[in-house]
Amino acid sequence: MKLIEVKNREELGIKAASLISDLVRRKPDAVLGLATGGTPVETYRHLVEDHHANRTSYRKIRTVNLDEYVGLGTSDSNSYHAYMEAHLFRFIDLPAAQHHVPDGQALDLDRACRDYDQLIDRLGGIDLQLLGIGRNGHIGFNEPGSSFSIGTHIVRLTESTRAANARYFSRPEDVPERAITMGIGTILKSRQILLIVSGKNKAEAMKQFLKYSKPENDFPASALISHPDVTVIADEEALSLAGQERAGISK
Ligand code: F6R
């Protein structure tokens, strides 16, 4: 695992975007695994800037998002479909047929899960998966206790995750109770993983994450330890509680 320390969320966005756009230029038909939430906003902004300034093209790129709320569709502004449109898709030359977000409105959700894993396989697997981390160590919507070998599946969100995401909804009770998420098994099949962590409210999770020397189910992000190509970009606030823990991580 490689740890890149940056000053703040802005620098994090610049660094993460440059790693992603380098890959896009190197492999113009790459499969990018994308995340939503607060942390990647600057990353997407810098990707859009790079697209305009340097003409980095996404015409042959394929993307697969990590997750979506069950019950929310493209037209719902809180859906992850809508988030991706608002922050990235509408600004770049990625054809609509080439971006994929799990279908939280499918009538047969189990089937939608199986279809999503098959889609990823058909695309040739994920070249780079972008991840954020929850305060309880979740990745995607894989909450503590999740299996590390499971594929895309339906999860019941924990109260802490619903509370953390309530900021985007007009009423806390509007946060959906379930989501469809790539499983940790799906995530670990990605050839490269880029975990971005920012802010004081992630400091405790970051400290814990760096303490693990082997994967343990009570902290989903610890699954990444078993992956051969993980880069973590974290800012000063996120690393503010990690002292000793970050020594020994290759830089
Ligand atoms: C988002 C996702 C989540 C977030 C995590 C951190 O697609 O799967 O795991 O990455 O909850 O969210 P933020 O960045 O809002 O702190």
C-alpha cells in the first residue's frame, strides 16, 4: 500500500485527478470504478478542468459506479445517478451508454446485482476503482461485518451511515434504508484501487485503518490490505490522529 499525504481536500482532488487522468491517457478504453459522496467532488472538478484544458478524452472510457440507493432513479436529485451527472458526466465526452450505475429501481434487485457483476466482467474488469471511506470503515456501502468475498448485493444501511448521508436530504427520514452496492469481492478484483480520505471527521477511521496488519471483517476497509495495488491519498486533517500508525507504510 502506498500512502500519499496532501495538505487539504483541494490538493487531494488535484492529486487524485492526475492519477486518474494519467490512466485515461495511457489506456483510453480503461474501465474506471467511480464513487460518490463529498470526498470525490474536487477530484471530479479537476478531471473536468483537465478535460477542458488538456482535451483528455473519455470517448472510449467505460465507467461503473460503486453503489446506488434502492428506490431512487436518475430523476431524483439525491440519487447517485444524478450526482454523477452533476459532477462529472455532463461535462466530459463520455458517451451515455458507457457509464453505468447500479439500478436501484430494478424490479428484481437480486437479478440487478448479478447483472452488474456480469457487466463488470464483460467490460474486462475494473482498471482503477476510486473509493472513499465511511467513519465506520465502510467502503461502497459494505458496512462492518460484510463478507470480503461477496459480489454486488443489497444492503440495509446502518443508522450511522444514514445519519452521515442525511445532509443531502430535506428530512433525515427520507434517506433510503437500503442500497445496492458492489461487494468487497467485486472491489478487490479491481486491478488498482485509489482510496481518498479527507477531513477531521475521518481521522479516527484513518487511524484505525492504518493500524490493521490483516483484513478483519469488523472494519471493511481493512480488506484492502490484501490487495496488491492500493494507493491512499489522505489530507492533514484525516491523518491528524495517525501518528505511529503511518510509519512503515510505503510512500
Ligand atoms: C460512495 C460510497 C461511500 C462513500 C463514503 C464516504 O459511493 O460508496 O462508501 O465513499 O461514505 O463518503 P464521503 O466522501 O461523503 O465522506
